[in-house]
Amino acid sequence: MPIRQIEIHHIHKLPDGSPSVLTAAAAPLPLSEPVENLLADLNEAYNAKQGKAWGLFHESSGAYPLSGWLKDYLDGGSDFSTFSRSAAEHLQRLMEESNMATGGHVLIAHYVQGMTDYLAIALLHHNQGIAVTEALNVAPALHLDLSQLHLAARINLSEWQNNAKSKQYISFIKGKGGRKVTDYFRDFIGCQEGVDAPSETRTLLKAFSDFVESEDLPEDAAREKTDTLVDYATSQAKIGQPITLEELSGLIDEDRPKAFYDHIRNKDYGMAPEFPADKKTLNHFRRFTGRAEGLSISFDSHLLGSAIEFDEDRNTLTIRNVPTQLKDQLKRAK
């Protein structure tokens, strides 16, 4: 993960209402193994976070100046330190206006992963720990606590610059404490939501269920394809990369790599060719199966409570929207 430029500033802000103080970096950090490890750990912690949103920049303005400064830096009109300091000063001003904002170390990094340029911005906090000194004494020690990463964003610079229609080149942590806790940070980035990852993921799972039904697959084959989908989507989320429908289609059926992709396009589910996976939605996607005395039942877990109802007291399943093929067989039998 080559680093082009990285700086860390510090905003000291107490909850007592006193003015904040910005200590800005004098120059970009010299590249070293600890710096590279820090950025790698930050990316890993960021990728693991649930509750992220994806979107795009508002038009650059006095209220949302970051994208304009960033474009100027990328176009060579200013250097990284000028951009980085302007960003830190803007974040400080927004912190002053928010009663919920606390200070911390502001990391801003321009780096490359694969063939793609990214900008990461994160507010980092320390935690008190214990260390053993060279003299074998025990002493207090501060360390960065990436497990408490609540305010961070990542901008796919290559996507932003090369795909004018994209609505998902920015990802940011929405936060668990409600929108107002993180509103000031989202305003600092100057972004708006463009892709609903949970909705897109639910649509993908619905399309997959329809595909499995239309293919009339044996249970073992259906389970294998389900595992392939979940494993692929989960691994993409883990590394912070989107689901690509064509790539997924090829994995689901290697003999007919376009089958699932064509099913999605022909049925017009309205999905983008690429979109971020929502891990929480994926975690709820399972297949329930059962077989006994000539009866075989299999369905995806997300159908439970909607198309399928389970009455534990009466030990019954109620199935709505009976599959067309099964319904035709039942009609003929009747």
C-alpha cells in the first residue's frame, strides 16, 4: 500500500466550551514502517466497521469547500500540506459549532492500493495502557485505539476523477449514536448519500433466490451457490471493495458465467453493476433446510416472517407466494 503523502494534526477541544486549539503538522510524515503499519491497521479497522454509508460530494461551495481544495491539490495547484492544513482548520471550525464534537488526532493520507488512489481521513483517539520499560518497570503508556474508530471517511480518488456518474466514490462511518453525532464530520467531508448498501444487498439476495428457484437446483447445488455468494460478498466487504455483478456471476456458475448476470438484467432488478456489500444484511442470509418421510423443504432465511411463517406451538409452516412450478404441479394433481 504505497503512501504518497500523510500528515497528522491535533485538535485539542475540551467539553467545557473553551476554544479549541489546532496544532498543525509542519510537514508530511517521513515514510517509515510504523507509518505504513498505522495506515494498514487503520484500513483494516475501517473495513471491519459496520454502519458505513456510500455517496458523493456536494458541489464545492463555501459550506462544502473540501472537494475544491482536494481538486486543486490533485491538479497540482497546491501541495499536500496546504490542502491538509486547510482541511484540518475547516474541521476545527465545524467542531466549534458542534456540542457533540471532541478533539483528537486528524490523520489525512493519500495512498495507492492496487491501481487505485485513495484519500483517507480519520479522527483518532488515544487510550491509556500499561507498558514494561527496558528497566523492567511498569509505566503508563498511551496508544492509538483504532477499535474506537467512529469518525472516518475514505474517498476513491480514481473513481471520482474518472467516473463522473458515480454516486459511491466516498464511504464514511454513519455512527451508532444517531446522525447528529456525526453530522458535522459528514458536513466537513461535504458528502451526501448516493447508494443504499443495505437495500442493494437485499435486492441482490432477492435476485439470487429467484435465480435458484428458476433453475430448480438440487439442494446441495443451491447451498453451494449460496455459500459462494456470501463468501464473495463478505470477502469484498472485508477489503473495502464493492460487489461486481459480472464477477459474482462467474463464481456462482463457472460453466455458465453469464447466467446469473443475465437473470438480473433480464428481470430488471435495478441494481448498479457494482455496489458495496452490507455485512449486517449478509449475516442474516442463510438457507433453512429439512427432509423427512418424502418431504423436502428449503428456503432462504430472509423469507421467514414474510413469505413464510413458522408457528412453533402448532409446529406448522405457512407458505405464501407458492413457486409457479410447484403450483402448476399441485393444480395438475388436484
